[in-house]
Amino acid sequence: ILWSASLLILLPLFGIGKDADWNDPEYLVSHAGGFYGMVLCNLFLSIVVGAVFNGAMIRVVADIYLQRKASLQDCLQIGSRHAGTIMGASFLGFAAVLLGMMLFIIPGFYLSVKFFVVNPAIVIEGLGVLASLKRSYNLVSHSWCYVFCTQLIVIIFVLALQMVWSAIFAGGNDAGHTLFSFSGSIIAALPGIVFIPIMACMMTIM
């Protein structure tokens, strides 16, 4: 929703009109700067908003699970407070997994499971970047297979949902339509309303 609203400012700023045809190579070349500028803005907004709301959802799940009254305002404040740490830990964790993937794939695959509960460690225990990575690593140490199997089930569900949704609503639409269109960007984001809270529930309760 925030991205769709920001299009009202960004499209004129980058000189992209409603008649944009990203399937036309000439149009894409002539507006390459605007295209990549929009992609970077979308990426930045996704990372920041994702960190804030992921932290907020983790706190909501923890409160409900522990039978405490959940406050939307408090949870958003906590999400905002820990957003920087979540982004830092996500970056370091991603870098470690990427390095592991380059070393015959298996180490990266192993680390991706070990770092699965980094964000709850940050939000619930108030840990920093390195401490949360270490905490997640230790928590998963004796339950790696359990965490992996649970992850796998949810990932399969998410992929199936995304594929069906894309086939029904996004079939034939180019990346430009999805990224730069108000309706297209909202339709593309709707599956996240289902699977992002599922991921938050799963990692927090685990």
C-alpha cells in the first residue's frame, strides 16, 4: 500500500508516464535510469518496511502466545525500535549464507536454517546483531531437522500460493506493470497478507 501510494510521487519524478511499455526495448533503453531508480526505491522501501512490520508481527505473536494483551501501537513502536538491528542481522546472515552457497552449497543451506530465528531473538530478547545470530545458531543446534522440515512445509505452501496467484492475476503482465502500476503492485503484494504472518507465527513460536 505504501509503495502504491509512493508511485504518485515517484512516477513523475523519474519521468515515467502511464503509457510506459516495458516490453518495448527502445522504451526500456531510453528510460533505463528511471527504471533502475524505481527498482532501488522499491527495494529500499521493502527492506525498511519489512523490518519494521516483521518486528511488530513477532511481538504480536509473542504477546498472544503468552496470553498477554497485544497493543498495535506498542508492537509498531517495538518493530521500529528494532528495525535497524533486524536489517543488520539480516544482511550479515544473508552474506554468511551466500558465502556458504559459494562453498559447495551445503554450508549455505545449513546456515539458512541455523539463522531462522534471528528476528525473534532480536525482538523478544532484545539482542544485538551478532548476539542474535549466535542465539539463533544455538537455539537451532539440537533441532535442525525439525526446523528444516517445518520451514520446508511452509515454503512449499508459499510457493504454491504465489504460483497460483501469479497464474490467475499476473499472467501476461510484465515486471514494469507490476512494479509501476497502482493496481498491479497491490495485486502482486496480496499473497504476502497470508504467508508473511504465517512465517512470523512459525519462527516466533518455534
